[in-house]
Amino acid sequence: MSTKLTVPQILALPDIQETSDHLSDIGSDLSSLQALIGENNLPVDLSLVKDGWHLKTRESRYNPHSDAISARAVDARLTLRRIIRDLVENGDDDVQVAVITHGGFLHFFMEDWEDAWTYPSTSWRNCETRSYVFEDGIMGDGGEARLVETGESRAKRGKDYPMFGRERQLELFPVAMQEWEKQGLQRPDKWEHQLGMK
């Protein structure tokens, strides 16, 4: 988070971790993160990271089923909106937030499934940036704090039309899941079935 009034801060937000339970998508345990940050004197706030945040078991909040991922995405959006709102209410009129996460999770976070299979499990290029605003504004009380990509951001990607609405996104979700499966990737909507669970 960066504003005119503060030095950029890094807040570790465990809810925005990647979707699958593959080794490359699992973070380090809290004590390892604390040691790494302490040894390197990094300005990272780990206050929201709890023991077990990296465990993606069936019982975990971070399990790789699409329902759990979607719930985490909503909570992450609500958290970010609350933080931004607090900064604005404290006199900051230029709050900028960068969310750094993985492409697969970004589709859940943005609720945007357009072209979600262009690259393996995502339409995001490595280190790509896009700009979003809250659909109901930062002071809105919309229950899920939905995000909408800005026209300028879409134009940079060659999209000359607005982000698809919720109904179309819901139609694209199962297509994305089928395409991810064709790419040999985990299907978050059928994670339990892939493990032989019901």
C-alpha cells in the first residue's frame, strides 16, 4: 500500500495465496517467514498470517476447492476495502494498492473468467498489471466488495468493451475449469473428486 502520507507498506495477506495444493503453490510456515523477514530486515507486516496458513487440507480455510477459494477472495476484497477506507477516512486522498499474487487466484479475486485459459490456468502474463476499482466505491457497503477493471486497463490489453457482468462470468467459470483440466491442471471446482472424496 502506498499513499502520499505513508511509506509503502507490505502486508502479507494469506487469503490471496494460489489456488492449488501443488508444492509450488504452498507457502512457507509462519516461523520460517518470520525468520526470513527478521534476518533480512524486510518491511513486511505478518500480523494476518497465522500458524497453518500454508496447509491446504480438506478442513483448512485454504483448501483448494473453488468454494473455499471464492470465500477467501471475498474476504480479501473486504479486507482491502476496509484498509483503503480507513486510510481515506484518516485524510489520505490518493491510496494506491498493489496486490501481488498468482494468476489462478486472480480470476477468483477479480471474479473475471474472460480468457482464463490463455496461459496455464490464467489470462495474466507474468508480472502483468491491471487496474480495478470497487464496483460500489470504497465507501460502499456491497457485501462482496466486487471489483471492476477500468476501461484504461482493458484498453491496454486490447479490450475495447467493458468487463463482462456477473451473469456472463458465471457462464465462463465452468469453461475455464474445463480448459484448466485440459492443460493438465487441478480443477478447483472438482478438487475433492480428484482426491476420491465426496
